[in-house]
Amino acid sequence: MSDSVNHINPRKLLLSKWTAIHPRGDEKHFQVTKLYRDLQDNLVEVELLAVVTGRSNRIDWKALKSADSWQIGWR
């Protein structure tokens, strides 16, 4: 496992584009469509929309920091 980290500004996550390093089926390209915050207004999760299939999935936003799993932009 690598220590590669994507540097992310949480305020700029909405509508950002991501590529899965290990895609499942046709789900390789994603876009952040929604942000979920806690009661203290801290970002906790994001909703990712798979571009090809249209399936949505909620994940911890910090998972996007892992360059072993995610790449910023569509590649």
C-alpha cells in the first residue's frame, strides 16, 4: 500500500469529477453530486454518481484522499 494522498479542498468537492483506480464493471467515472454535513456543519460524506450507469453511492469524503483508490478528474 502506498502513502499517496489526493489533496482535497472540501469546499470545492461539489460537482468535482473522479476516476476509480479499480473500477467495478462500467463504473469508472464519478461526479460528486451531493455533500452531507453533521450538526456542526462538518463535511462527513459525499454522494458519487456513476456517469455511465447513473447509480449513486454515499461514501466518507475522506476516502477520496486515497490516491490508491481515486484519481482527481476523469482519466
